[in-house]
Amino acid sequence: MARYIPDEVEAYAERYTSARADVFERLAAETNETQDAPQMMVGVIEGAFLSFLVGMIQARRVLEVGTFTGWSAIAMARALPPGGRLVSCDVHEETTAVARRYAAEAGVADRIDFRLGPGVESLASLEGPFDLVFIDADKGGYIDYYETVLPKLAPNGVILADNTLFGLDSEGETAQAIARFNEHVLRDDRVEAVLLPFREGVTLIRRR
């Protein structure tokens, strides 16, 4: 998959982004060594952005679709207030086990409810409202995930959809799926959205 931000720009942004933690360096190292697609990690900038946003909107209930090895879940959980909870859903037991281990190391295991199972089924079983929803799973499922979580969104809640610049690509199932999702959100009169062009694109969505 093409990169959209020049390496030197991303490096400069990382240099001036705070909220690092040693646990993320170890998590990144293990993910790079053991996973076929380590680029699925959110990384320093997006992880810090997610943490910042949780704190900024004072989210108490967060939902994540797509756990992978846990960087985003841990980053968001670290920003939750006392009593806050995050539900993270994924279908892969192996990578979720990595996420559980690093969540414990980061001291946030008690704030995260990891769920294993098909995405829409897992989401349908959950009761809202959620203050923040982060969608970062299989791209072909984005529209279904969006439609399932939108009714569960708190009145002032925010949905974030990751990798939405993939729609710029002209070929491939992933690009086509994201292009369809971007058009779906754009034409949805219930919401307003802004696509932020950093990393591989993050779209912020809220009800009108």
C-alpha cells in the first residue's frame, strides 16, 4: 500500500509529538518481528492523536473495531478517566493475546474489555452509548461497522475511521472498499465528516 506522507515529514512530526511510552517501543519491536503486516499498527503520531482526542472530549466509553496487537487500545485506555472503559473487538486470537499482554504491562488491562468474534456480531451485542468509536479493521466491512455503531454513538460522540486515504488508490479491493465507504459517509445526511490527511488518513465523523 502506498504511503501518503513523506518519511521526513512523518519523522519531523514524531519528533514534536509527545505522549510516548516505553511499552509502545517494545510492542512495536515485537509486532515488527512477528507479524506479516506490522504496518497495521497506528504508530506514534496516530496513537498520540487517539489518546489526545479521548482526553479532549472526556470520553468515558470507547469502542474499537480492530485490535491488532493493541497499540491504539492501550493509547486510548491510558487517557480514560477513572471508571472509563474501552471495548476492543477483533477476530484474531493470536494478536489479541499480544494486546492483552501489553495492556497488562501498561497498567490498563482493567480498563479494556477485549472481545473475540466476527465484527458486526460483536458490535450488535454491545449496548451504547459510546463517546468515541475507532474503526480500523477489514476495509470491506467499514460500511457495515459504521451503520452498526452509529445508533450506539453518544449525542456528542465521534467516530474515527482509519486508512481513509486508501480511497485515492485506483486499483485493488481495499482501495475500492474505502472509496465506497468515503462516498457513503459523504452522502449520509445524518452526519458531518472531515478527512484528516495524516499518515494513511483518518476521518472524523459526528452527528449533525
